[in-house]
Amino acid sequence: MRSKNIKGNLCTVLRKALALDGDFYEHAQNTSKNQGIARTIVILAAVSHALGSAVILVINRATLPILVFSLVLDALSVVAGYYFWTLTIWKIGQWLKRDSLTYRDLLIPIGFAYAPQVLNFLTLIPLLGRPVELVLAIWSLLAVIVAVRQGLDIQTRWAALICLVGWPLVQVAIGFVQVYKSS
């Protein structure tokens, strides 16, 4: 990974991450500023996901304790999914390339790749919630593939295979949380 500082603020980073800019992901070096921005994107994604769920829970007249518990669980599932997915990518990347990045180095570009999830609050649109959620999940998958391809300096097909190992597990886990909340 070439060493170059990512210039700009959160909005610039979100725009470049959403555009699947390979150069942007390649230059996502491990700095405290980038760590903070990546962490912020993942937290915004978690909050956005929880907000989309909150409206549905309020419409279904969930009690306050159930509402709070569900929203915390929803947000934590997104954050836990981020760390788990990064871990699976890192482990497989280590197996494929012994001189690959560290786990901490992968947290930044994969955190940036969570940018589409910041739009998850759009799932509250009636009748479009599930399709919007699916589009955002696939968009994030594509962003992570670009980040992994650039970060590990591997071919796109290998990056896709690596990312597809953990992605379904994360989607199933988040789906279980949503089913649990609705029951």
C-alpha cells in the first residue's frame, strides 16, 4: 500500500468511498485521523441502521424498554459485523499473502467501505425498505472488494472470494437480529 495521506473531511471521504475509488482505498494509510474517520463511518452506519429500525418499532408501538434494547442490539450488530468481517478478510489475506496488511491496517479501508451503510435510514421508506437495504448491502460488498483488492494488492476475483466468505455470515447475523426484534 502506497503511503499518502487522505486529504479532506468526513464528507470528502464518504463521497470517495461511495464512488468506489480504488486510488482512495489504496492510499487509506493507518493514521489516527483515518482511524477516527473510519470509526465514525461505522458508527454512523450503525446509528443509521438503528434509525431505520426505530421507525418500524414505533409504528408497531414497541414499549420504551423494547425500543431501546432493539436499537442498541441493532447498532451493535452492525459494529460487530464490521469487526468480524474484517477479521475473516484479514485471516484469509494472511493465508494467501504472508506479507499482507495487519488487522488494524484493514480496519480503515473496510471502515471507509461501510459508507453506503450510512444511508441505511432510507430503509424506513414504506415498501422500499428491504430493497434499499439489499442495495446498500451489495454496494458495501463492492466497496469492501475494492478496498481489499487495493489493500492486499491482489486481483479482483481473489478479493471478491475473500470478501464473500464473511459477507453472508454478517448478513445472516443482522437478519437474525431483525427477526428477533420483530418477534
